Amino acid sequence: MERVEPAHPDARPAIIWLGFLAMCIGMFMAILDVQVVATSLPTIQSALGIDPDQMSWIQTAYLIAEVVAIPLTGLLTRLLTMRWLFVVAIGLFVTASAGCAASGSFGELVAWRVLQGFSGGTLIPSVFSAVFILFPNERQALATTIAGVLAVLAPTVGPIVGGWLTETYSWHWLFLINIVPGIASAILAAFFLPRQAADPSELRYLDGLSLLLMATALTTLELSLKEAPTSGWTSAYVLSLLAICLVSGGAFIARTLSRRRPIVDLGNFADRNFLVGSTLSFVLGIGLFGSVYLMPVFLAFVRGHDALEIGMTMLVTGIAQLVTAPIAVALEKRLDARLLSAAGFALFAIGVGMSAFQDPRSDYDAMFWPQIVRGVAIMFCLLPPTRLALGTLPADRIPDASGLFNLMRNLGGAIGIALIDTIIYTRSEPLGQGLWARLQAGDIDAATFVGAPLQAISGHNGEFDADTTALLDPLIQTAANVQAINEAWMVVAILTGCALLCVPFARRPAST
């Protein structure tokens, strides 16, 4: 990549910051869009008359397009330059958002969501590329923190924003809110981001077969992860998808490594720090996406809260992130990134594990401190690993590397959610049977956990009569779901803690 030139000859650092902040706004809208829509899917389903078994495609279409676009960011940056890639991407994102809001049918909405996901997918790695291309070392920690806070804050505030918009106005506003900020960020970016020379010759090196193989591998992986929890990991459909993923993915890797100008530079994984940082990003995806997924599941299906109430509960994590951000910046400038990464993932694993002891009556108070711990830890799981992965690479490799780095986090999230769903689907029934057995044996601890009348359980032995069975059945089903959710929390905590194993393999990055 050529050295960037300011958009104005007298460009000052403030001008660069304005351009960067415009990019951050676009990234925030792209990430927020996933969560605000997720909380209001039933409303959209009712309004457009969508079959229940098709409803998830509103999200799946976006996520598949996004995950295909993310690794292409390097190629698109070389082709269009960072400035015009962002302007074009945010322009398409705004157009697609308007199209989603105006959709009158399921097919129309899904088509616009594909365009929205693809354009939004390039915005996230573009921002993290800009951190290391636009700013000197001493400013990179602050820039990464701003981008990181917005990247992890969006999923946290998404439920409350989505719930409020749907209840106050209509589902159309889930998409219309993107238009004004999107247009504003496009204008600011066009004026204030540095100018670079575009390189149309990149089109000559575009490998269509590699692009097709990569898209096929990522799409079939996403589809298999979506279907596996309900259809079963050993079902013919899921196994077929995974086989296609492995074959196309293997062919893509072999072809990419043999080409002089690949569409995605997989050679970045040969850099030890990038490999460690990307592994940490993958694990963070499991923990971050998993926790943001598990809380609404519990609050909605166990506690019966609506989207607005769920958002208010989850706001604790966002506030903790904001309070911790300046502390993370200060420490990142003074301490070894490996030490901070280890501390962050250890603390995050503890925060996730604290949520593994909920009962059917757990609510805001029980979730407060686990959220605080996770919120404090998140910035240390994002900022130092980003520097480990991207901070030592030359500028011309950063766009490709940033795409891969962010792709790893998204894949971690997809795999984590599939694992969580699998645990909940497969473990609820046997856990419920175990609770029935304990109650029939007069186990008071089980009765207390379930919320059953103690006088009906104390001293009991054997089958219950019809009336007692009818009373206990819904309580046990709920309690079994809670136990399955607790197991999912614990598995995510263990996986998050495993990130500590790879930290010692990183080299100490250069001092900032």
C-alpha cells in the first residue's frame, strides 16, 4: 500500500480523527443492525406473514453475506483505496437499509439483507486497518479502544434499541435509523480520510475460482452451524454441508497459497503474533457472542422479559466497558500486551463462569456482578490482542490481516452459538428427567431449585398424582432449561479460559 496522503494539504491530526470517527460510526451501525433486528423478528414475521421456519433467514442471510465480505476487505482496499471502499460500502449499506424498510415480502427483505450484510462486512475490518495505517504508535491504543468500545457496545445496546424502536414506532425504524448516520459518515469520510492512489490493475489478479471456493466454504460452514443444533450434527444435511465446506475450504487454501497475488493473504498466519492474536480473536468471539446470546435467551424464555427489559438488564455490561476503556488505554501503553491479554481472558472466563449458577428466579441482581466482571475484561480481550495481531505488520499487509483477524472473531461467535444451542437442545430433556427423579425421591434441594412446594416434596417417595404432576411439569421444564443454560455458560467459560494456553507463544510486541 502506498503511503497515504492527507485529504487536504494542511491536514492536521484532528482531520484524520474526524475521518476515523466517521468510519467508526459506520462500523457501529453495521454491528448494531444485527442485534436490533434479532430482538424484533417476531414483529417482522407477523407484519410480512413469514413462515416461522423461514424467519431465521432474515438474520442468516445477513451473517452469511457479512462473513464472505470480511476476508475480501484487503482486496477491495487495494482496488478502491480505504477512503472510497468505506464511502461505497456505507452508501450501499444505507441503500440496503432503506430497501429493507420498504420491503413488502419475505424474499425482498432477504435480498436487501444480503446486500446489507455484504456492505456492512467490509466496514468492520476497514476500521481496524485504519488504526494502524492512519495513526502513529502513540495514538493507536486510543484509536483501537474507540473502535473496540463501539464494536462490543453495539451488541450490548442492540436489544434495548431494537425493543424501544419496535414498541415506540414500528419495525421499519430498525433499518431507517441507519440512513442519517450512514449518510453523515459517508460525507465526513469522503472529505477527511486521507487520499490514496487506486489500483484498478488489481482486477487483473482477481481469481474468480478462489473467490467461489471461499464463498462456498464460508456459506456452507455458516449453514451447517445454523442447522446442526436442531437437525443434529450427524444428520445427512449437516454432514453434507460440512463435507462441502471441507473440500471447498481445502481447495481454496491450496490454491491461495500457490498464487503470487491471492485474493486473501493467508501468509499472514505465518507471523507468530498474528496467529496468536487471531486465535485470541476466535476465542473472544465464542465468549462475547455466546454471552450476548445466552442472556436474552434466559431473560426471554425463563424470566419472560420483553426486548426493552432485556436491553435494560444488559446495559450493565456496556457501562462497565465504557468506564474501563480509559484504564485499558493507559495500561496498554505501559504493560506487555501478552500480560494484559492473559489477564483479560482470565477475568472474562471468570465473569462467564459466574453466570453458570443461575436458578429460575435469577434476574437483574444475580446478573449484575457477572456483567460487571465481563464488561471490565472485554477491553483487555480486544485491545492487546489487536496490537499483537496487527501492530507489527507492514502497512501493505494490514488490510488483508485485519479481514482475517475479524473473520476469526465472527467464526468463533458462529461456532460458539451453535455449540450453545446444541447444549440447550440436547441437555434439557435428560436434565429434566434427572429433576423428576430427584423430586420423586423427596430431594428438598431439587425442590428449592425448581421452585416446587416443599410440603409436596418433603418425605415423598415414588410417583406423583396427576394434579401434582400437572403442577410440577412446567416448573421442571423451566428448571431443566436453566440447568442446560448453566452448562452452556460453563462450557463457554472453559473455552474462554483455554485462550491462556496460546498467549506464551507470542513475541513481545514493540513498545508504543
